[in-house]
Amino acid sequence: MPTELDALLSSIRECENYGAVKHRLAIIKENKDAAADPDVVRALRDAEVYALIWGVFAAALKLERF
């Protein structure tokens, strides 16, 4: 059964460009700052790292196309 973290990571993978990833990352950071549950904070921190890596990947793909 997919977890909320899996759904969050999937939503990050749906971002096709750096701008979309940056927007998703901003939302993750806001939610992380507001979260009180340590498990939620940890999941959001993991998603934040994943989004940063995905953003680099999306930017690299854009550079590679030119």
C-alpha cells in the first residue's frame, strides 16, 4: 500500500522542469516548518532532499537538450 511519502515523491517526479520542482520544494518546506510530528518532519525532510536532486536532474535534462 503506497504511503503518503510515496505519493509525495511521485508528485515530485511529475515535475518536468526546474520551476515546477522549485514550486513543489517551497510547498514541502512550508509543510515541514509547520509539522510537529517527528515522523512527518522526517518524511518531509526526505522529500525535500529528493526534490533537490530531482531539480538538478530536471535542469541537467534541459541543458542536455541544447
